[in-house]
Amino acid sequence: MSNSDNLEVRSSKASGSSASATSSATATATPNLNMNSSERSVARYDIASERIPTIKLYLSGQLTAVEAAKVIGMKPSGFHKIIRRVRARGGDLSAVTASAPGRRNSPSELQTELEQLVIDAIRTYAGKAATIEKVWVTAQILADERGLKRPSYHAVRRRLLKKGKRFLANLRLGKAEAADIFEARPGYKVTTRPLEWVQIDHTRVDLIVVDEEHRKVIDRPWVSFAICIHTRAIVGFYLTLLPPNAVTVAMLIENCVLPKTAMLASLGFDESTWPMHGVPEVIHADNAAEFRSEVLKANLKRFGVTVEHRDVGKKHQGGHIERLIGTMMSSHIHFLRGTTYSNTQQRGDEDSQARASVDITALRKFFVSKIHAYNNRKHSAIKMFPSQKWNEYYSRNAQPRQIEKSLHEGFRYVLYPEKPKLIRSGGIEMQGRFYYATCLQHKVREKLIVKFDPH
């Protein structure tokens, strides 16, 4: 086989002359440089300029492979590799240098513009339906808009995974859910007796209620619960159509501390349906404004109750009450007519308003019956009924601390919401109405602390 190997080589020289050999393919000399060429391009050009004359002599049969390799300054095996590369590219002599000199880029290293492009595309990686393919498609669209070369799927995937699982979970699930997965949760709250630590919280019920008389759609109500984490017993409950406020907290605490006899009787239940009540040692809540009232804390302190709050952003610290609320919604409320479910995906095309048929009183009765069932069902964490654990403790110890019956009204009075009000000539204005008594006639233009009974 001749050294020419049926190749034809064309190269431009300073004088404009050309050299040719018999061939069936055309090769192009090293590319021209310009003012924008990089240092690497210049270095590559220099190496190619030194090698091409020798390679042309080899291809024309004037030098052997060993001689040509010696002139270039490499081993024959390396020289043959260059020749194979030139042939693989159809005789393109620019292939005499494999790549730019220096450290080779790793597959994940893109040009600066492409790197920024992928970063911009990653912003679409949001929501639980996020996929790598979506980011890749977005990156291709952005590349077309910016006149850049489209990145491959694997280049985008490598760049995305390089961000780390925690970063991707934050984008896809949100910081709260990502923290549930990746944050350390050392330790747990240890209690030794009922009512030592009571968690409270409220949520909007996944159900649309109707009015009792005309059965017209009203809205989704709010429900509040209190749970004793030692016994897992539900010890308090309050249902209202109003958003959480000071009244909500007051009514929930009252339901937790005082006997539930009157409420149960109004709903047709016996007192034994839900006997748990007593003064908690600590009430643990989140950082909502209605729980941070200094007046509430001071008033409860008079009865030996301390209000504690979760650390900001640490939703897991209220895990017991959060799980209870989730159970009440998913296991009970979502089976009622008019439920909105937890989200639009679960609801599908069901018309919650058209199906709504439960009024607020019926819902209150429904909740009490489910609380009774919850307190008298085996709990996986304590391996017994919450009511059993409650009764087991108090069968051997003193009964829970309670407010004497003669002080019930005083306790309610302490919890009632209060506001400083200016006494006007017409009396005290509250919620659009004026209230007057003869004892106010000498206090006009004075400010008094006014409490009101939410009942």
C-alpha cells in the first residue's frame, strides 16, 4: 500500500502555491485566525502548521511513517493515530491536533453562555410534576432564542444532578417538605403525665357547609384541636366560620379546661362521650399572631399555664397536632358530601358546592363523634387507646388539676377577648353597636379595657 493512500491534500502557503497528491477526497488546511481567536486556538494553529508539511511529505510517499514521526517528534504509534484521525475526517488536515492544548474539559463543563442557559432552565424545575426532561426542553428553547448550540439531554441532566438532592427537593417540593426529608430531627418530647404538654392548632376544614334554614352554601369553616401528647387523647375542639383569632383560642382553651357537659348535651351526647378535661401545664402552639398575645399569656399564667411556641420554620415540632388534623381530614371529612379534598388534583371535576349538604351543627356533631372514636381506638404510638392511657394514669394518681365550678365564669372572663375602647356620649361602640349603662355617664372621653363574651 503506498503512502499516498489515495488522499489528495490542498494547503495554502504564503506565496499562494499549492501541493497536490492523487486522491479521491479533499482536505482543508488549518483554519485562519483572526483578532478574536483565543490563545488555545493560536497554540493549536502553531502545532498544526508544524505538522502539516511533514504529513504531506508522508502522504506523498517522500517519507516513511518512522521518518515522519521522528521529524514531528513523536512515536510512530502516535503518528499513525494522527493519520487515522485525518482519514476519519475525510482528509481534513486540521485533525492533526486532537484538541486544544491544556486540561481537557469534563463533559459537564459548558461554555459560559450555555452554563447560564442551563441555570435559567433549572428554574422551571418546580412543583411535584417537575422532570429533568422539562428542564432539557426549556434549555433547548432558550438556546434557540439566544442563538446558542443546544445542550444535550445528558449535559443538562449532569448539571441538574450536580446541584444536589436537597437543592432539587427545595425546588420541587418547597422548603418545608424538603426539610422533612433532609433535616435531622434529633430527640423527641418526653412527658411523664397527662396534660403536661398540650399541642394546639387550627386548620380550614376541607368541606363546604350550608346554612341550617335555607340550605344555601356558606363557606369552609375553621376547626381547632388540642391534643395531649402523653396520652394522645384529644382534649379540646372548637368549630367556627370565622378565621382564627383571639376568640378562637379562648374558646378552644375553655373547651380543653372546663367540663364539656353543656356542649355535649346540646349535640345529644352523654357526658361520658368525652370526659377528658383539665388545666394543662404547657400549651404548645405555632407562631401565629393569635397564639402570641401577651395578654393571653399573662392571663393563662395566673392559672399556672405556660404558653410555648415552636421554633420558626420547624413545623415538625408540632407533629402530633399536624398528624391529627391530617387524619381528621383524610380519614373522615373527605368522605362527606361537599368535601373539597386536600387539593384540586384530588377533587378532580367534582363540584363541591353543588354537593354540599352538611350544616355547621351537623358538622360539629360529626367531629365530636369522630373525636370519641379516636380517643377509644388503639393508637400505634402508645399501643393502647388514648382513653385507656388517660384512665390508667388517673386510676393511680390524683385527678387532673381543674377549675372549681364557682370559678368557671371567672376563668371564661379571663379568656374573653379585650380591647381598649373610648367611652363616647352614646356609650361603648362594639362591632357597629353602642352599649350604654348609667355607670358610664361620668366616664365619657375616657378609655377603658372592655371584654366581650363571644358566646
